[in-house]
Amino acid sequence: MDPEYFRSDMCWGTLGTVRPHSNFHPDRDVWELQTALEKKDCGTIVRILTNRNNAQRQVLVKTFEELTQKDLGSEVKRALSGEVEALMLELLMPPLHFEAYRLQMAMAGVGTDEETLLEILCTRTGSELKEIDEVYKKMFKKDLEKELRSETSGDFAKLVVALLNKRDVAGLVYKDVETLVATLNGKKCDATPWIDILTSRDPEHLQKVLDEVEFQTGLFLDEAFDKLFSGDLRLGLKVLVQCIQNPDLYLAKRINIMKAPQTQRVMVSHCEQDLLCIRAAFLKLTGKSLYSTLQRHFKGDLLTALLNICRSED
């Protein structure tokens, strides 16, 4: 079993949907998985892997290798294909490895997936990001901060690096409000105070600051950012403010894209932490449950897997 999983703040919490299987017998699961993999029985593979929590899946990975002398991930690749294969492989990764993998994928190839970078950097705590940073170095033999700098530029680069190195510095609400309001009075806004303050205070403090800035200026911050910033920096500040004000709603919007890679990765990322909260936000956002919405957009074994992760109707 991966000891990093249990040391991490990212392990099972009461607001997740995927819980430890109460009648867990790894040897029995392994033999059932081996038979299903030989027969390419996707339904059985999906049933087992989506009904065990990540810690139990790590036991299955180890037990599978001990009993069969084979790698479970490699066998899944041989037996499955397409989106359901990708989802099963994502479920087999320890949580920290999965987040590091998502960051790497967001920067791989031509172009950068800025919103995935922002999603992870804005919704994870400083301690979680420190753990992800360490795992990233082990997995890819690269420094995450250097990679972020090479894939971004200008003030946006300053923002993502500041997010990676989040601090929790004591500050006075009225002073932070005064500083931010002052930046909004000119024709061109200085991004530096926004980056410095929004990445170095605790969420409760920042919520008070942002509420007071909106009250004093009479502007929603989205509107202010549209007028004063552009490009990736504007996107980054908007996402960061959304994640400070209501991270569950932001993640519900990400899931609501209803495209397999994005939807499934957000669900896998949060299924043992706070997917119940995201489900509630999704219902408020769309007027429909996540469970029933998934049924309208996906089908087959992929749908079954996503419904198992979602767990139930709201």
C-alpha cells in the first residue's frame, strides 16, 4: 500500500463519494480481475475498480503483481481501449501521482492547457501542492516550478508560480482592501498586488477582502478584470477568485463541460474528498443532478464507471 497516500491530506474524507469497500478481499479481487482481463470483460473490471477506494486499489496493484508477476496497469492497457481505459488507469494512480500527471499532461505537446493548471493550483492547499511538487519531481525528473515558468509568460507566469508556492501570511483586511481598490482606479491595473495578496492569505481572510472590494467599488470582480486585464492573466485571476469564493461551484462548472477527459478527471480528482459538495453545487448551477446529467452525455462502460464514481442521484 502506498504510504504517501496515507501521509497526504488528500486521502479519504467524509465528503467524498467513493468509500472503502467494507468486504475487501484483495486476493479474491485479483483472481476475478485476472479472469476479466483475459476475457476483456470490461464490465467486471469497471465494477471492481470503481467500488474500491484508492488505498484499496493500491493494495490490488501490489497483490496483482505478487500473485501474477504482471503489472495491473499494463494488463488494463492490453484489455481495454479508449476513454474507459484512460479512466481505469487514472483510478489506479495514487492521488498525488494523478495530480502530478494531470499537470504534466496540461503542459505536454504543443500549447498549454491553462485552465487545468489553474484548476489544480487554485483548488489545492499549499501543503497539498508541496506534496504534488515532490511527486512530480520523482515521476518526471523535472522541477515543476521551472516547467511552469517555461510554459507560461509575463504576469501569468508570476501568478502560477505564486500559486504553486502559496503562503499563509497574516494580513489586515482593511489594508489589503485599500491596496486592491487603489489598483482599480487607474486606466491600467497593476497585477502584482492582486497576485501577492490572493496567493498569500487564508481563504476566510480573502473572502472578506474580495467582498469588501466589490462593495467599495460597486463592481463584480469579473467585470473589473474584463476591463483591466487580458489573456491568460485575466483567466487566471477570474479562476482564482471563483475558487476563493466558491470552489465547489467552479468545479461543478468544469464537470458540466461534459467532455470525457475533463469531466472524468475532475471527478476522479475529487471523488474521495468533496464530490458530494460538488454534486450539490452542480444541482444548484444546472437545476439537474450530476447523476442524471451523466446519463444523457455518456454511454456504455464509461457511463457505468462515471455513475459508480458519482454514486447516487440527488
